[in-house]
Amino acid sequence: MTERDDFIADLVTETAELNSATYEHLRSYATIGLPLEDIKRNEIAYFALSVTIYSLAQFAKLPDTAQTADESSIEFIRLAITSGWIEGSFGEVIKSFQQAFLVYHNALLAMDEDNVQFGVFLSRRLCGKSNHMIGITLTGFTYAILKGFSEALIDYR
């Protein structure tokens, strides 16, 4: 494997870990009444992948950022489908992700302007309903993730 292949594999691993951490974070709200069946696994995967791509574009200075984003997205989606995390055919999931990415990307760009609304938006997308408490924690969670990515991608500037 080349250094680039290793980098893409690392991005896929980080995205999978973010996916799992987001699910576990939301699952912890089951104790206060969030039904587990309300947690939208596909949306969590789309959010995790969107954060990874957003971070790649914001914090890494690669000559082929778009190609790297595409390749890591394809590999993560394959992994998510084969592991049973995401339901649907590869083509369906790609199409759904492309639509979701635009929404998440715009939300991430506007996060600093109104982080309360960002959190409410995330709670609605990931849990099916607006919840300020869940939203506030998701906003903090997202800021921490972005900080981690900015530090991890410093070598790629």
C-alpha cells in the first residue's frame, strides 16, 4: 500500500469511529426517553462522513482533496453497507449521501453563526425530532470532533 492508500484507510477508520461514537452518544439518551428506534443509523453515517469530508477540505491542503474525499467516501460506504450499519444498495446509499452531504455541509458552514440552531437541526436529522438538550451536546460533540480533525490533519497542510 502507498502512503496515500494508508491515508485513505485512516480516514475510513476515523469516520467509522466517529460513526460509532455518535451512535453511542445518542444511545445514552435512551435512559431519559429517547427511543433507540428513533436513532437514524443511516443519517449518523452520513453525518460522520460529511464531517470527515468537511474537515479534509478545511484543514488539509492536498493537491487532490476532492479525489481523496471521493475515494474515502466510497470505501466508508462499502464498509458501512457490508457491516450492516447502513441499509440499501450501494447506488441508493451513494445518492442519499450526496443529498445529505449538501445539507450537512451547509449546516457545518453555518455552525458558528448559530450553534443552538445547528444542534436542533442535528437532533432532528439524527433522532427524528428537535431536542435542545440533545442538540446542545451534539454541537459540543461536533466542535470536539472538528478540533481533533484539525490537529490530526496538520501534517497534511
